[in-house]
Amino acid sequence: MAYRGLCYRGWDKTIANENFPRHTGGASILDAVGYYDQTAQSDPEKLLDFSDWMGIPLVPHQVTLERLSGLLLEQVKTEK
């Protein structure tokens, strides 16, 4: 959400609706630093706006930094 403008540059709601399937159960947010909970407390409208823009619910998942790092490294290796 913090980098939404960079990640989805040029996307409008129509493009988002084409790319985020409605029947997947939502967008998983892997949160290793408590960002989701902090945002839910300080600026819940930001979460609601992002969920509405995607057309699917946001589903937070607490993970450790080690787990998140491992998942990211795994993706980098598969991209090569």
C-alpha cells in the first residue's frame, strides 16, 4: 500500500479488476513488521481504499522476517 503508486503506475480500476481475480479469497499481505495492524489503527481508510480499488478483500498474514526473506529469495531464484 505504501508503494501502490509505484507498483501499479498507470493502472486504473478497470485494469485492476481485470488482473485481480474476484474468487480467490482476497489478496494476501505478508506482514513481517506489523504494517497492516499499524495502518488499520492509524489510517483504516487506506486499507479500505486499496481493497475497493482491487475489488477483493485484503487478508493479512503475520510472518517472520526470516520467512519473508526466504520467500523473496525463492522467487528471485525461480526468475533466473
